Amino acid sequence: MSVLTFVEINEGKIKKASLEAAYYGSKTAEANGLASVAVVLGEAGAEELASLGQVGVSKVLHASDARFNHFDSKAYTKAVAEAVNAAAATYVVLSFNNNGKLLAPRLSVRLKAGYVPGAVELPANGLFKKNVFSGKASAQYQINTEKKIVAVNPNSLSPVKGAGTAIVEAFAPAVSDADFSTVVKGQDKITGTIPLTEADLVVSAGRGLKGPENWGMIEELAGLLGAATACSRAVADVDWRPHHEHVGQTGLTIRPNLYIAVGISGAIQHLAGVNSSKVIVVINTDPEAPFFKAADYGIVGDAFEVMPKFNAAVRKLKAAN
Amino acid sequence: MKILVPIAKVPDTTSKIAFAENNTKFVTDGVTFIMNPTDEWYALVRACELKEQQGGEVVVIHVGGADSEQIIRKALAIGADKAVRVDADPTDAYFVAAQIANHAKTENYDLIIAGKETIDYNSFQVGGMVAEFLDLPCVALVQKLDVANGVATLKREIEGGTETVEVKLPMVVCAQKELAEARIPNMKGIMGARTKPLAVVAATADDKLTTIASYALPDKAKQVKLVDKDNVEELVRLLHEEAKAF
Ligand SMILES: Cc1cc2nc3c(=O)[nH]c(=O)nc-3n(C[C@H](O)[C@H](O)[C@H](O)COP(=O)(O)OP(=O)(O)OC[C@H]3O[C@@H](n4cnc5c(N)ncnc54)[C@H](O)[C@@H]3O)c2cc1C
């Protein structure tokens, strides 16, 4: 019996979120005396796949089939369900990322297995913790079926890498052309930026910046730190910033190691998307801004004065190290 | 085109979250309930727009008690033609999806448009589950949806960008922001909603695959460490050395 982790490859590399999921899978396997197995769909390099051994995966089932190079929820569900049977898996682990969010509920129905979406830590006493009410509370979920599916929230745990190498085994699921229902017409990737949900460091700004022309200092800081940029809904709504940067209850939920909020009031709906960040820094002219109550560090001051100094200090620090 | 939109009822975004009975029950006293924003603003409005362009019918389905009537009437006021309420407590996503699939399997919908997730349990499950129950294609995190000649063209979010895909109907779509502009129901809509059909049906028995054992609130409010605005370098030092954030 085993724990099976669904691992995704992007541009030849294992997705960071998938690596976290594989680590979660291995830890769960270890705790339950099971084997840690991964399944990968689509073409990928053998060396990259074998490197899953570093996070404790002993075997990778690899369907090296070009039809899987694009995500198709129906075909993927069939293939992963078959891998679950092949590996006699009692746990299925995936990342709670864009594809995992759709694949997991489909698998739950197909396997009739209880599913916890967005687990934030390893299971304890048979319970799975996840955030609810948009981060305003957490809940411990119990799964009532023998087979269990867990989707791990990105950035919830840091994989510890060892020296192992996984065995890669060819896997040929019985998926017919008719199971592929989506035809990909094109992709539009924002190049040169870090996907917000995968970023360790995030620099974010709101209406306090007065206008889109003032984002230079935010982008500069993001560049210096290797951070992603985010924004409040208020500024995405008026098109000062692209919609994909909007975080909060109706935008993205993120949990980076560092979230720097410049000129954002900290409305409850905004906090809902960012309050599980490990360290929160707030820069705001208003000492009464609600964001200060959720912050670890703060400066009461004008962004237009503070940010140039902040950037200069970071530049100096980076130069010294 | 015949479109089904599942709608959920959630606590208003500003609600105070509290638990009782040894942290096993969410306290609903004093909580205002609303239609889940993603369902209302994006899924329902886009469904109504497609119907207005191409003809057809929009049906909303809700799993919940009689106290959900207000939300259902709002959906009808925004533009849905009729509603179905499955009279049951929506405690488990699998259970809810099974009810919706059970209704949809005999109705031949061209499209089922769900919101990507609810703002209470944030679980992102119902759309995908309904698709699997009905063995239909499904695309999630959809920001753009057009239909022509029985084929849907969709733009979905992927990590670091978007992807455009085509899918032959029927299918399930999980909507997110940008798919449509929120609508405020007008007087005519509100008046009309009163007489639109709302069928109440019993739940089909189905298993609940998960249970919430307990809830917890986050630890007490953090104590912020304030640094003087003339000492920005000190903040950067703290972030580097104390918080080890970079
Ligand atoms: C149902 C619903 C869902 C919502 N979902 C979201 C969501 O997902 N995400 C989200 O972000 N919002 C959401 N909102 C909106 C939210 O309530 C706030 O309106 C929004 O977050 C405010 O954005 P802001 O902080 O940029 O702007 P404001 O509230 O206008 O705050 C600007 C801040 O900048 C400060 N400031 C001004 N000048 C300066 C300066 N020179 N230097 C430094 N600071 C300065 C001000 O003191 C103020 O605190 C939602 C609202 C509703 C009703």
C-alpha cells in the first residue's frame, strides 16, 4: 500500500508546489508505514523525475505520453485514478494549485474518497487542518472514507531534501483520445515575473500610492528582493494594476514568508487573502490603519518618503552580502 | 442554451466569526448571509449575459433550508428564469455536488457554471465534483467564456499567466473574477423575481465523506513592532537579521 502524490512538471522542472506536495506525501507515508509513490503525466526528463527521491519518493509512475502535456481534467482524473489502483494507494496527495484544485474534487467522486482541500500542515491524530472563512479561522477535518485525498496549500511547508533517488517506472493508463476534452489554443505567460501563489516574498501596494505611475518604487523593491508584486482590489478595480495581482477574499490567497503592504488600509477582505503570511510589514501614513493590527513590523509614514529609503537600504544590504 | 448555476449561501464578508459548543459549531446569530460573491458576480451574471445574447434559460440551484429564499430571489432578480432548492443542510461538498448532479442529469444543460469557491469553506469542490458525477469536461478558474456553434472558448488562469482552451458543450465551468461585471438587480427584476418559479425538492440520500471535528480562531492579534520613519534602515536590518525574511 502507498501514498500517491500527483506531481506536475512545468517547462521541464518539477513545480515548486508539487515538490511540497511530494514531501507531504512522503511524510504521510512515513507516519503510516506506507511507500511514497508519485505519478507524473506528460513528457519529462528521467533525471528530473528521479530527483523526487530527494523528498522521499521511492517510485515514480511516469506516463510519458504527449497527450498529457496539457492539463485536461477529465483525462487526468482517469489516469490518476488508475495510478491510485496500480499503486494500491490509500492516500492521494496533490498541490492545492490551479490544476490540483480541479483534479482533486473529480478524483474524490471517481474514487469516492473523502477530500480535504488546502491542508496547511501534516495530519495529526487523523485530522487535517485547513483554513476556513477566508483565513479568519481554521478547521480540523476528518475524512470518513478509507481512501483519503489531500490537497496541500502552496507554501505551507518547506521540503527538507535528502540524497535519495526515485525509481522511474513507465505507466500507461488506459485513456483514449475521446477522454481528452479540452483543446489548448494558446498560452499567455507573464514572463520575467514570479507567480504570486508560488512567491516566497511579496511586495504589495494599494490606493495609498495615488496612481499607477507611482508603482516604479514597488517594482524596484520586488526586483531587488526577487519578490512578486500584488495589490488590493481597489486598485485592480480601477485598472491601476492587472487583475491577477489582486489578493484577498475575492482574489488570490497567498502565504509567503514576507508580505510588504504599502498604502493598503487592511480591510478585512484584503486581510483574508494575506493573513497567513509569515511576516507582515505595513507602511501607511495612518497610524489607525487596521493593517497595523495584523502586522509584525510597521512604519507610520508616507510611502513616497519611506520607499526610496527602504529600497536604498535593501540595495546596500544586498551589496554587502 | 440551457444553463444551470449552483449558488451557495455564505456569511457576509465582514461577519464576525465565532464558534460554540466546544468549538464545533459556527455561531450564526447576528450573521448576515449573502449569495457567495463569485457565484453571484461572475457565474450568474455571465450565464444571464449568454442567455440574453443567444436565447435559452438560466436555472439556479441551491442546496439549503427555507431561510435561503432571499438569496434565491436575488438570483432570480438578477436574471435567472427559475430556481430549484434542494431542501437539505449543505454540510459536505460531495453531498451538495451529488444533489446538483442528480438534478442536472435529466435536464440536458448545455452549461453548468459554478463559482470557483465559496468564501466560507474555501474548498473549491462543487464544480469539479458535479463534472465528474456527470462525466463532463470541466475547466476551472475561468476568466472569459464565449460560446459559438456548440463550442465554448475559455480563458483560464494558470500559474504565471492564462491559457485559452476550446471545449465542446456540454461542460462545467468554474468561474472567477473578470468573467463578468457584477449587476445590481433593478426594480423590474426584483418585482419579476417574486413570481418566477421556485421548486423545492427533497434531497437524495448520499454519503458525506468528510466531517469537521473542530474549529479554531487564530492566535491573538499580533503585536506590531513599529520603526520610526526616519530610521528605515533599521527596519530592513530587522527583517534581515531578526525575521530572517530575506
Ligand atoms: C464583498 C467584498 C469583497 C472584497 N474583496 C476584496 C479583496 O479580495 N481584496 C481586497 O484588497 N479588497 C477587497 N474588498 C475591498 C476592501 O473592502 C477595501 O475596499 C480595499 O481592500 C481597499 O483597498 P486599499 O487598501 O488599497 O485602499 P484604501 O482603503 O483607500 O486604503 C488606502 C490606504 O493607503 C494609506 N495611504 C494614503 N496615502 C498614503 C501614502 N502616501 N503613503 C502610505 N500610505 C498611504 C491610507 O492611510 C489608507 O490606509 C472587498 C470588498 C467587498 C465588499
